[in-house]
Amino acid sequence: MPQPNHHSPTGDAELMQGLMERVHAFLPLLEREEMTRLLEGLKLSARQELVQFRSFSTRETELLAAIPEERDYPALLRLHDELNVLEMERFLRFYSVPALHENCTSYRDLLAGRALQLVLDEMPTAPPVPFALISMGSDGREEQTLITDQDYLIVYGDDGGEQADAWFRDYSLILVERLAEIGFKKCTGGIMPSNDNWRGSLSQWQRRILSIVRYECDDYGKNLMDLIVISDARFVAGDRELAEELVSRIRSMGQDYFLALWGMAKAATEMRLALGFLKRIWTEGSGEHKGEFNLKLLAWAPLVMNVRILAINQGIPATATVRRIEHLERERSLSRSTAHGLIEAYRILTKHRILLQIKVIKGIQDDAYFLNPYALDPEERERVRQALLLIEELQKIIHTNFSIV
């Protein structure tokens, strides 16, 4: 079982100081020989961990170096699979949520960028205008995990007219298929550039975003979901300047149209949590998932959603949940204790999401969403419960700030 995932200070100096304080807290309790054995044991253990860490890094570097040179889609799929396995093994050794996010996001950006280029080579003509691939969802937040799908849009320059529209339609249809061939599952919600709604010129996107934030779509639920999805937009590949122009417009629209943000805030505060009577962890009382709860819908997603609302309201450019929380702390929108508690909550809940994914990958179970809290040791179960209580407090903060009744 994983060790407790305590939140540690973000700075290197603070981290080392915190670790040494923990060591020094034990030393007065020990005799001289015991102190020697403890310190020598720590030294040996650190050396062994460093050897293992470097072994993972060396193999990863080799795999990453092969991606830009590879022209064969099945070979890119093999590289993707090997990187996923490597990351799974590294996570089971170190249980670092931030490291897994960073590594998965990094190699998938590289793979997506390579697919982008290879599909260009398949096209009979060059692109008529510059374009960029932008990610959303967990990828947009740089929070990729071991199981992923496509959450992408394409934006292109304004000077191409109908010719550009047709060219990027054909290009996007091929790109989505090629991404699927190299291990990026198709999005069941259709958030892919092969869908007309997720592809367009900069001016077309401008009109589309205005339509979203003004709630001009008849389907309120779809409108709200589209607004949530584009809020985490991030450049992946192609023309960076073009992508950042669109991302900037998305950010400003979110702030300029308070009614749209208020709608997101209301939805966020109404998201149900896995808390029941006397603030105990609530679980299903019957059925296939009796004794379990949906970790994604009733814990992790409400945390990500509510942090997103505060970040957009404060004009914070970061998309990653932890970085958003850190920004909110610096701007005093959250207290130090609340911010650190929410970071700890995010890492605990995400750790268990990843462990559920690993069980699915290894064929141990079919579902990657439902967690049995009573299969955890009492201390870890209490950490999950405390995480839920913090999310509930965050919902109350947003409920008050946005005057939601």
C-alpha cells in the first residue's frame, strides 16, 4: 500500500528543512548507536532510491528521444505504451502525483506534436494558414494520468476563407484517427477537432466563445459544459502565438461575462460530495458498488471545479489545480492553511484515482471510478474524509462570494 501522501513545502530549501526537522525530532529519543544506525540507514536508503530514480529517468530519456524521429504510427503506439508502463512503475515506487502529472503530460504533448507533423506530411498540400493544437480538460490543466483520451481543439489563422475551412476539416479527420492509433482514445463527448464545434479560425472561435458566455445556446447543460471545458485551454503544438491569442481571449471572456462565471459557480457549489450523516464518508447502500463511492464525481471533480471558479474570477492564468491554489494563496483569496489543505486534498484524491486506474490496467477490476474507503487503513480513510470536508468548506466560500441562493 502507498505511504501517506503528506503535503510538503514547494521550495527546495523549505522541503529540505522540513525533512531534516522530522529527522531531528527523532534523534533525542535515541541512544548514540541507534542514532548512528538511523542516519546510516537513511543514507543507504537515499542512495538506493536515487539509483532507482535515475534508472527510470534514463529509460524515459531514451524513449522520449525516439519520438521526434519516428514516422511509424504503430511504433509511436509502442513508445506510448512503454512510457505508460514506465510511469506506472515509477508511481508505484514513489507515489508522486505531481511527478506523474508532469511526466504523462510531457510525453503526450510530444506524441501529439509528432502526430500533428506526420499528418501534415499525409496532406496533399501545405496548410493555407498557421494553426495550433490546444488541449483542454485534464490535459489542459497539465494533469494527465495513466488513462487518457482526446480533448483537443484546433485554431487557425483568419486569412484562409472557405479553402482553409475545408483543408482543416480534412486534416482534423485524419489527425483524430492517427491520435487514436497511437493510444489517445477518442473522446466520448466529441471534444475533438474532427467535430465542427472544436475547430475554427480565430475569428470563428471568437464568435463561438461569445455565444457560449452569453448563453445563446438553447441547451443550457451543453453550454455550461463547453464553458467549463474551454476554461482549461492550453497550447500543445503548432503556432504558439496564435494559440496564446485564443487562450487569452478565452480567459478575458470568462472574467468579462459575470453571468457565465456565476452559472459555473452555482453548478460547482451544487456538486454533491461523498459526505453523509455526521460528516462520515457516504457510500452506495446497494447495487454493484455497495460500500463504495464515485471518487471522481463525488470528490475529485468538485475540488477541481471549485478551484477553477476562484482562479477564473481572480484572473489567474495558471490551469493546473495546485498552481491555481498556490496563486490564490499568494493573492490572499485563500488562507495558508486552507490552501495547503486543499493541495493535500487534491494529491490524496488523485493518488487514489491513479491507483484505481492501475487496477484497471492490471486487469484487477473493470472500473476506475469507485473507491471502497473501508479497504483503506483508518488513517488514510480519515485523510479522504478530511479532503471531503475541505471541499465542502470551499463550496461555502464560493457560495458566499457569488451570492448564490
